[in-house]
Amino acid sequence: LCPVLFQMSVSQPQSGRGVPCLRCRGTCTGFEPHSWRKICKSCKCSQEDHSLSSDVEDDRKIGRLLSDSKYATLTARVKGGDGVRIYKRNRMIITNPIVSRKDPTFDTITYEWAPPGLTQKLAMQYMELIPKEMQPVAGTDGACYRRRQLMRQLPLYDQDPSQCRGLAAGELKLMEDFVKQYKAE
């Protein structure tokens, strides 16, 4: 076995084992990580389909991306976290009164994410531009879609050179400079 392949198979994180697949809906026995691909050995679906990340992990990823950038105001320091910054999640709850008979009731919609710094009216106009099935309403396929996109678009190794395997010292320095540069933009 090639040393590089051996390292890849040994260093694969083992978190998330047994998490059910959202795509297979019961036919998968639970997430079983492939040794070097980002898929489940049981059902061949991606990690994103097993929803391995949590809100806290997502907030840490986005916080890491935004820290030391001009958007650092969208993050907060974690107490006792050695300077770690997390994303201040911007949820939006819309309450619409429904007048029927004598007792008024309310229809409530909770968006897991909304653009920061906008009024509720402008944020609602933004959400209406997103197709209904992709809107990040809590507990819907749209919210799962957003989480899957975050997992795919924000891999740890793109933001943290220490997460990259096999970089030489010179390449590590270049990667650190690259990360600083794109955060400055």
C-alpha cells in the first residue's frame, strides 16, 4: 500500500458514524465513512446527505471564515475559547396574524438564516426571490439544502492551513498568505 494512501485511510476522521441518511430514508444502516472519499460506504451517499454537522459546527466554520476580515462584526468571541470566533446566526421569525372568527391566530415562519443588517421587510423580499423549495425555513428541505451547501462550500482545509495534509513548509506559508489575502478582500 502506498504511504500516501495509507495516511489518507488512517487519518480520516471517524465522527458521525451511524448518523442516518436523509436521502435513503431508512435503507441506509447509518453513516460509515469511506477511507478516503467523502461518502458513506453503506449507501454511497455524500457526507452532506447524512447531515453530520450541527448548528454549532456551522457557526464555527463561518466564524473562522469571517474572523480577521472586514466582516468580523458578524462574529462573536467564545468565552474560554482561546480567541475562537463563531458566527452570530441571524434567524428571522415572521408572525402573520390570521383573522378568523373571534379568536385571532398567528402563522409563524422561522427562517434559519436571513441576510444580516436588513429590515424585516427587505429580508422578506429577499426570501421571496429564492425558490420556495430552497428557502431556509426551519425543518424543511430548504434548510437542509442550505446546510449541505455550507458543508460543501466551506471545507476546513480551505480556511485553515493546519487542516491541509501533505503541505511542505513553503506551501504552508503560501497557504497562510493566501487565506490572509482573501480575508482582507
